[in-house]
Amino acid sequence: MSGDSAASAPGRPGDRPERPVGRKPAGSRWGRLFEGGLLEGGVQGSPVIRLFMRWVRRPLLPVMRLWRRNIQLKVVATTLLMSLGVVLLLGFVVIGQVRNGLLDAKVKASQSQATGGFAVAKQQAEEAVSVTGDEETAADGRPSQSVIQWMSDLVESLSSGGQGAFDVVTLPAADASGSGRGPRASGQVNPTASVPAELRERIDENTSAAQSYTRIVYDTGKESQPALVIGKQVNDPNRDPYQLYYLFPLTQEEKSLSLVKGTLATAGLFVVVLLGAIAWLVVRQVVTPVRMAAGIAERLSAGRLQERMKVTGEDDIARLGEAFNKMAQNLQLKISQLEDLSRMQRRFVSDVSHELRTPLTTVRMAADVIHEAREDFDPVTARSAELLADQLDRFESLLADLLEISRFDAGAAALEAEPIDLRDVVRRVVSGAEPLAERKGTRVKVVGDQQPVVAEADARRVERVLRNLVVNAVEHGEGRDVVVRLAAAGGAVAVAVRDYGVGLKPGEATRVFSRFWRADPARARTTGGTGLGLSIALEDARLHGGWLQAWGEPGGGSQFRLTLPRTADEPLRGSPIPLEPKDSRRNRGLDDAGLPSGGRHGGKSATAPARQPGADGPARDPFALPPTAVTPTADPTALPGNGARVVARTGSTRMTPGTPAGDGTPHGGGTGDGTATRRTSRGEPDSGAEGPGGGSASRDGERDGEASRGR
Amino acid sequence: MAYAAGGVVLLAGCASMPDSGDLRGVESTPRQDTQVRVFAMPPSEDATPTQIVQGFLEALTSDDPDYKTARQYLTPQAAKTWRPELSTTVLSNGPGARADRPDREDTGSLSYTLTGSKVATVDEQQSFAPASGPYDKLVHLTKDAKSGQWRIDVVPQGVVMGKSDFQRNYMSVNKYYFASNTTRTAGTALPMAVADPVYVRRHVDPTTRMVNSLLGGPTTWLDPVVRSSFPTGTALREGTGPLTPDDRGRLTVPLNDSAAEVGTGRCEEMAAQLLFTLRGLSPAVDEVELRAGGGQLCSLTREGAEIVATRGALHQPEYLYFVDGERRLARIAAGTSDTDPDPVPGPLGEGGTTLRSVAVARDERSAAGVGVDGKSLYVTSLVAGSSLGEPVLSSRGKTEDDRLTAPSWDAQGGLWVADRDPDAPGLYLLEDGGGEPVEVRTPGLDGRVRAVRVAADGVRIALVVEEGERRSLLIGRIERNTEAGGTDERPAVTVLELRSATPELEQVTAMSWAGDSRLVVVGREEGGVEQMKYVEVDGSTPDVTPPAALTGVKAVTASEDELAPLVAYSVDGIVRLPSGAQWQKVTEGTAPVYPG
């Protein structure tokens, strides 16, 4: 695994384009805002509001983020809020009770005091009547006595009984007649402002005493204060009624209440702080192991299966840790078992191939003897000898391919890279394919060989790949031209092989790279290559850190493109040649039948397999695979030999006309949509991909074995 | 561990009431003002004539500054002519209103008679005078033809109210002027301030009113013997609002141009007059700044005023003097709880002459004593070794009670004494405590003078005069006139305009000055028992608590410095009344006197 340094590569290329995508809309929103502000002058409100909202939200975002991520903050904040609520509620209840208690006591004391005062006032009036009755007998029955002074004296004597404890006020009755109508007040009280009007009306209507709460207003600069006022209608010596009020300031009660308030507030503050601290401590005790577990799980998922949690004690947290550790251990065990199994299988294939080689050599020598002597045999036997030789050739090449594949699987393939000019390789390949082309009546054209196309590559492997592609193209080209296009741009060089044969059905573009894949599995593999050619080519491309991708459309031919980095270590960012050629039917606006078609999308491209060599890393290690959803998955059991053939690079099967352009193609293709997760497995055509291609099902047969053509 | 223990102790300390701690001064909280105020009500719609009259009388007892509410009860014509500031009549029990011809109410014209018994009057100069007799004034109401409302169209000038209303609404304040009749000032070169009590309304900007009253000059009774430092015509500058001291007690008094030319010395005397006058008012005035002609004349603080001028209450007696059991003159330090008397130095303290009553000069350097038989008056120095000398005055009265009274020193060193001889009664003044006695003329005085006390300012004299069975307290002013008579060398001294300070007391047995304008009197009302009380020189009762009762008081003395305790000679010997306590026995002896 260590060799696959780009183990997470499948995920990474997927991520990379995402960021620009994410950033771009943000930028364009700003742009839109700018435009909106400038162009749509009439509706300025919304941008301004949006701007304001954003301005408000911006500083809150880190807080929100912290809130979402930090359970400790959540618990502590909730605890604080709840305890604050309880403390407030408690405070209200307690203060209310204390207030009622204070008031009750004050009211009782005040009532008895006021009642006594009213009795004194009544008594004084009666005494005044009896005293003056003798002196000034009012014969005419008129009120002869002046109560002006009497009233003032009364107020003074009443109020002198409680300096500061209460004040006395007299007010005229509503139907005031006679003298003494002027309000009188002790202690600088403003009588009319201090006695509420409702109380005055009540006293007027009712002869019994009544009480009310009010604020005493002072004529001096003194601050007004809450008070209890008790009033009653009393008669003066002339038997004229007047209103007598006792005002009891609640200053002392208010002081007591504010003392209680202060005490409660202090206590409440302490309680809230205490609860917050307790919550913080408790949550810390719980959250710390949870955070540790999360960190360990992250490391486990990153493949470091030997990570374990530290377990201390025997509490719930410790049990969690133990269970977690047990789980990790089991996972590690299973994964290593599977790895062992996979390694065993690969070795088995390799061993079988080797073991078959020795008897095959003997068989070969014997067959060669027989073949040499075939002319001595009767025709039937001679034919058998020829067949034997043919099938031995095939067997040999199959065995060679299997050995090659098993070398790749074992990671034994070594790249001997050196700067080579791809034009030489292409020329060699084309000239090697010349006889076959002549037989098929096909011309092989080379385009783009004016400039040297130099790359650091293994000439033998590149030649093998290209030969495979060109031979395939010639064989399936149905006699039409085959175009080999070379290009170099950026840090990459590319060779594309284009044919105009039957093409590929949708979904096949990825499957062509599968081992032993053929379009129609019912047909026996009697002709053509071993079915491993393209697989080996793909592995070769990967070894270089390059891509091998296929594109095809039913009836429109296909194109295979090999992209290699210019220098061996450099990762690829794009290809100089678009995967879908410019003369594809879709680009020309034709449907499958060659007719112009507007909406149909017959084009099928597959950026299949070839990726960095590491692309098979995750496939070989299924348990490590899940993290990135974009990564292609494969059922390891569905793969022959090993699980490494799963390739993800299918890309979009329906490429939009624009996307192939430029060097962005591989990215777009690789990351796009759900098709990237498509499983490729031998003999199981993707039904979804089959659909659009249903119309050309009749041509399946002709394309049979396309993918298995090799060499 | 130790910290924990300390914490527990600290907590335990917090959890219980403290039983020890720092010493700390207690700030005296101002006594709460429980004064009753009357709020005048304007006449209500369709009020009956009785209501109008009663409402008017009630409005007179309110704090309305210019009686605006009271004027609403008057017809516009009457409101213009009515002058409430002319006088205040105090009735014993409030004015009663009796309707004349009540059956003619519907004619639109109605008369009421205000009745009551007079107690006192306050004249236009705000000078209080006791009064007696019935009060009987007519009030006439008319019904306004248009509005149909009753209003008063004939109203007596001035204000009338009951005694307790008067006490609630008015207060007595001393104006201060400088004594002008003294030929010279002995010992001190400071002008002596004389108190001139007037009555102002308590709640109606008393500061400004007192300043105006002071600028307006002394009351008629005191006018001949005092001078004012304010130039004639001085008044507050026109348009001056109410005067109130600022936060630091500084009062700025803007004067008109009449005062613009005074010098600094004169101005400081003016300021001293103001400060003395305003000292008892609230808010307190600690500094006075006089302004005139657009600039500052001078500024004087309360302490500065006592350097510029003096008044009787500022003189603190050093000793209390009395005649001890061996008839010698002895003394005790004043204002202490000391009860151990010392004989004074000098012949009077040596016991060579037995004494009946004594007087010590205000500088406490010389003393006068009347022999035990009341015949002879000796004057001597309070210096050891000096000789007694011959009596300066002798009486030929037949009995002890008909001979000389206790002498009294004035601030200028003059010694006053009266001879009670029924055949040759007389009041004598010995200038400088010696020489030929001057007989003081007392026009208008009937009866014999039983006791003499001269005020510290030297312009007022208190006499107890026996007239038949009645002994009353009279206050007179002392005029010294060099032109009106007497020999060329000696000015004629006259006591003029004696007036009663205690008309209700019929037997005054002892009295003494107890303040700038206050006396303490022991006497008996008609049909009453003997009591001790304070009176103002104008005859009103001051707003202070009377001294605790004491029986059998034969002599009383008080200092004009109000901090010195009141001292009396009663059946228990010499007793004193420290402030806020009960009478305490000091020692055996008779005739206690403070200097003066």
C-alpha cells in the first residue's frame, strides 16, 4: 500500500474542482449584487437589506459554527439559561411574598394608627363643640365658630404623634360648605397630588374609612415616595364633614424590599455561576473521552488501524472505550484477513501462470514439431495441427498477459522511464500495424507529428499500449480510416486513436477496460486477443501516472486517448486532446442513424480507468474505501483475479459538447455526477447505460469483443 | 487549617450583630419638619356669603406669598385697596364671623362682623406688641350683578388670624443695629449690635424679607438709640429676585446706588448687620457679599462679622458669681460641672463685708456688692490686695426690702442700682462704677423699681416695677442726652418708653437677660402658680422650650450667651440647668449672677 502514495487520490481530484465551484458562486453573487445595485436602481431596498443582513451575520458565523460544533458550549449555555430562568422565577416569587408580608404588617399597623387618629379627630370636634357651645350660642343656628384654626391645630396635633412615620392631610369634602375647606398638610406634603382622586370619591360616598396606595409628592425638592394612604370622612365642630387622611410612607418597607432584592440577586448570580461551572465540569468529563473517541475514529478511518483509545477506570466512559477498542481490533483483524486472502489469490494466479508455463513449453515444442510436419499429414490432421498451433499461440499470449497482469497486481511492474519522442513510438506502431491495415483496407493517418512530442516514459510500455489501441482501431474500423493524433500541452502529452467503426454503446466506454470483458458474453472467445489487452494498457498508463480513456458512440466510432505527464512525477491536470473528438456525431448534430438530431444524445464517452497508479489503491482495500462517495466502488468478489480493476474514471457518460474542450475534460469527467460511482463488472452490463443504446442493439454483435481486443 | 479556622471565625463575625467596633461620629439628622401648612382655595362657584367670609379668613392663614388667593374673595376694587402687610392682628382663638341681618341675603348686600379677643398685633414695621381687648371689625359683601357671585367689598386692612396660626406662620427674627447712644465703649472698640425683634412669615422667603426689613431701618421704639450702617435710602437693587445663599452658604446682596460710595469699614459693618440678622434663618448664611454700583463692595464671613462688631450673646462669661454661706463673694467656672466654689480675690471675697447681693462687671475685673442690710453699695476691684473703700451709695430705707436692689453693670462699665425707699425711690447710674451717682430720669414710671438689669448693649434696661400689688416686667430704652439737661459734664440719662414684656404675669419675682432680645422671667399669672419662662423684649413668647419647672425661685440669672446654663437660687440653694438636663444643685449660697 505504501507504494500507492496517492491512495486518496480518487477523492482528491474530486475535491479539487469543488472548491472553485464553491467559490465561484460567492464571487458571482457579489458581482450580481454589484450589478443589481448599479443597474436596478429602482429596487435598492433588497440589496441594501441583504448587505445589512450579511454584515450582521458575518461576525455571528463563527459563533454559530462554534455553537454547532461544541456540545460543551451548548450544554453550558443551556444550563445557564435554564438556571437563570429558575432563579428569576424564584426571585419573583420570593420578592412577591416578602413584599406581601411587609405590606401586610405595615397595613395592619397603619390601620390601627389611622383608626386611632380618626377617633381623636372626632373626639376633638366634640370637645370643641362642648367648649364653645357655652360661650357663643348661635341663636340663629349658623355656624358661628371658626374652625380654621381648630383644623390647623388638629392636623398639627395629629401629625406631631408620628414624625416621619406618617403625615396628616385634610381635604374638603366634595360638597364643602362652611369653613375649613382649605387643604391642610403636614410635613411638606402636597395634599392634592398625594391623595388619589378615586380615594377621595370613595371617601365622599362612604363614611367608612378606605385605603389606597399612592405616591407622596412633596412641595420641597424631596423625592416622592410610595405610601399607604388611609382616609375617612370626619365632622368638624360645626358638623360639617371633611376628609382626614393619614399618609404612611413605605420608605422603610421599600428599603427592606430592596435589601431582599439585592440579596436574592447576589445569591441568584452565585447559583447561576455555580450551575454553569458544574455543567462545564460535568460536560468536560463526558466530552473529553468523546472527543478522544472521535479523534481515534478519524485516525482509524484514515487507515491507522492500530490506534486505540486510552481506557481508565470502569465507568460508562471506560466501557465505551473498551467497546470501541474491541470494534477497532475486530475491524483490523477482518481487514488483514481479507488482505491476506486477496494476496493469496494474486499469488495463486501468478503461480498458476508460472506453473503452466513449463508444461506449455514442452507442449509447444511438441506442437511445433507436429506443425512442421503437418504437410505430411492428411488434411484433417494437418488442419488439427494448425489449430493446435494457433490455440497454443493464443494460450501463450494469454499466459503472458496473465503474468503481466499478475506482475501489475503484485506491484512488481517497474517503470523504466526515459525521455522519448512519442512520434517514433507511433511510427513504429503504425508501421507494425501496416500489414493488418492493408488486409482490412484501412489507412492509418498520423496527425500532429510535426513537433516532437517528448515525454518521460517507458518506451516499451507506451508502444504496447499504442499498438493495442491502433490494432483495435484497425480491426474495428470496418475499413475506414484510423487517425492517430498526437499533442502536447502544459505538463502533458496525449495520443488519441480515432476510428469510425461501430463505436461503443453507452456504458461500454468504461467496461472496455475490464478484464475478459466482451460485449456479448454468450459468445465464446474464439478469436481476437486475450481480453486482457486493454486492461494491461490501462495498467501501463497508470504506471506512468497517466490516463487511458475511451469514448464512443454507437455507429459513430470511438476514440481512445492516452495522456501521459511530461515528467514522470508530475500529476496530470488535463489532456491536450479532448476526449470526444470534434467530428463526433453529437458535435456534428447527427443522431445515431446519421441524421441530424437536436435533442438526442447518442454520444457516449468513458473516461475509463486510466488514472494514476494509485487509483487502484482503494479498490484493493475495500474497507478503507468508503470515505469518499465519489470514489468508484466495486464488489471485490466480482472481479477476477483481484479487486484492483475497478476503475472509477468513468466520468460522465453524457458529456456536454462544451466540456471536452480544453484540458478541463478529465476533471469534469471525473467528478461530475453519480455515474462516477458506477460499478464495472464483467458480464454485467449496466442496465441504465444500456437504455439509450437500445436502438442499436442489433449492432452489438459486430462490436463484440471490442474490449478484449488487444495487441 | 489556620486559614480555614480564620475563615470560619470571619464568617461567624459576619453572621451576628457586632458588639464592638470603630468609634464613629453620628451626623445629626435634621429634625423633620412637621409643620402644618394650609393651602388656600379660591372661592368656589356660587359660594354662600358665609363660605366667602370663611374662605377669605382661611386664605389669610395660608402661605400664599402675596395673598393672591385671598384677594380672589374680594371685589376688584377692594383687592386694590386692601393692604395685608399693614398689620397682623392675633386673636386668641381665631376670628369668628357673625352675620348681621341674615334675612336680607337676597338683597345683594350683606355684612359680617369679625369678632374675637385680641392677643397681639404686629404693625407695619413687623414689630410685635401684646394687645388685649375685643376685636370687632366689619366685613361687607356684595353680590356681583353680572356673575351673581358674592364678594367682599369692605374689608379691614391687614390680616387677622388665631394665635396658633400665627405661631405656625410667623417667626421672630432679630434685626441688628448698632447702639448709638453710648458715649464711649469700654474695653472694646467694637460697635455693639442691638437686637430688634420683628416677625416675618416663616414660609414666604424670610431671607429676602429680613434683608428688606433690615434695610428699612429699626422699629420706632428702638430707633432713637441705634444707628444703621446702611446709608439712608439703601434698598435692594430693583428687580432683585429672592435672595438665596449658594451651596457654600454665600449670600450675594445687590444694593442700589445709595450704598455705592461706602468705604470698606462701613461696608463690613453693613455685612455684619446682615450676618447677625440672618444667622438664625434657614438656609444658613455663612458669608455675605454686598454689591452695589456694578461692583463688589465687600464680603464678610460669619467669623469676620464677630471681629467687625459684637453683640451681647458673643460675650462668654468666665465665672458664675454668688454669695456663699459666709456672705462672701465666691465664684465657680461657668459652663462646667464644677461644684467647688472659690472666694474671689479682693476684699469682697475675703469676708470683711457681709454681702446681700452682688454684681460683677462684664470684664470681670471689678465687682459691686450690696451689704447684707441693703444699705450700702460697695464697688471694688477683683484683684487681691485692693481695698474695699467707702460705700458709693447708701439707702435710707427703713427695712431691708426698702433699700437697695441688686446692682447691674452695663457694657460700658456703668453700674445701675435702684433704691427701693418708698420715700425716695430712684434709679441711679454710677459711671465707671464710682463717682457721684446720677439719678436716672424715668418719665412715665409709676411705682417702685424692685429689680434692675441692663442689657449688654447698654441701650435697653429691664425693670421689675412694683405698683400696688402688681409687679410687672418693663423694658425701657436708655437715652443719654448731653443737651437736654443735667450738668455740663454729665449727660442726662433717661429711661424712656417703658413697655410691658409680660402683661399676663402679675407677680414677677426675678428676671435676667438670657439673650440678645430675650429674658428669663420668674413670675406668677393671675390665679396661677409661679413659673419660669422666657419672654422676648417685645412681649411675645419665643419659640423655645421653657426651662424645667422649679419651685421657690428667689433669684435667677442667665448669660446672654445661650450656651451658659441657667442658674437660679431656690429653696435648694444654687441650682443650674445645663442644656438638655434637669436642675442640678451646685452649692449652697445666695444671689447667683453672671457678669453683667
